[in-house]
Amino acid sequence: MTKSCATCTNWQLKASPLARSGMAACELNERWVLIPPSGRCECWKQAIPATIAARVSWLAKLDAKAARKNEGGML
């Protein structure tokens, strides 16, 4: 398992105002400091499997949405 914010119990995606951007606060940081799912620190603590699965699903939807948006091509 990758030790990143996306799999850490301290990463609070549900409560994040920028969840649609894949950014969330860490319980161990100031609430206005938002961290991407790939963030890492020495305080990592594995989240329960159901939480990890829900995050993986949510982040995959965000990636798919971004890919569809980019399919239109850029000038």
C-alpha cells in the first residue's frame, strides 16, 4: 500500500471545500492548508479499507472528468 495522504486516516476529503479538486485538509495541519492525495508525511496512519476504497473511487471520477474535459482539445 502506498503511504500517501489518500490512504491516511488524517486526510479529510469529505470535509474539504475543494474535494472536487482532490485537495483536502489533514487533521494534523491547519484547516486552511490543503494537501493533494499524493502528499506524504511521517505521521501517516492507514485508513480503514472502506474509506480508502471510497477515496479511490472519488479520485478516479475526478480523473475521468478531467480527461473528458481535456478530450475536447486545446487550441
